[in-house]
Amino acid sequence: MELNMNGMTELLNNLARLPIEEEVEKNALNKATNVVKKAIAEEAPIDSKNPVDGASLHKNIKSTRYKDGVVSIHTGGAYHAHLVEFGRSAGSKYALKNGKRQLVTWGATNANPFFTRGFGKSSREAVEVMGDEIKKALRL
């Protein structure tokens, strides 16, 4: 049996057809997830004002473990990650501050697609890691 994989879609299609145990699939997906998670964390911007802050975006890249064939990578408690990834337009609104209505304004932010860059940079390596893990389990 030969196992060749060129892309993420092809890999997932091949996984569905292979006679592998769920534990092997779980290990392969978890190892590939760690590769992608590390690459995304490296691409995430670091807050220059608080570089050691535990709430920094690069420290909040998390992954969920394998369950029912699914693993996911997310930004954990970094509630502002979508604003960094996609940017935002300028705006204003009235908000209560100390019991008074005040106008709050914010400026535009350019998009910094760190998540997209990290995934793109690591997807080939993740496919290789998954393939190697499966080959090792199938003794190929």
C-alpha cells in the first residue's frame, strides 16, 4: 500500500478511506494541530507595551483536542482577535461613563491576518506530519 498526500483536502479524503484506527487518526490530527497552532502563535502580533502580559494575543492561541474527527484552533480569551485579523473601520457611539453620556470614538485599524498567514505557512508541514504519523502506524 502506498500513501501519497499533496494537500489538506486530499489528506482528509484519504483519511476517510484508510483502514486506520481512531487512535491513530487522533494522534495524527493532534500533532498536525500543534504544528499549525505554533505557526499561528508565531505570526500573532505581540503587544509592544505589555510583551509579557498573559492576555497578549500570541499567548492565547489555543486548540481543542480531537473529538468526533474534529480539532479546532481558536484565540481563547483574546476577544479582540477578530479586530486584529480583519481590521475595523473608524466610528463613534455614545456610552455611559460615570453616569453621564459621553461620545466615544475610535480610529480605523488595518487588517493583520496573522491567523491566515500562520495557517498558510504551516499547512504543508501539518500534512507531512499527519502523513508521517499515519505511515508510522501502518508500518509503511
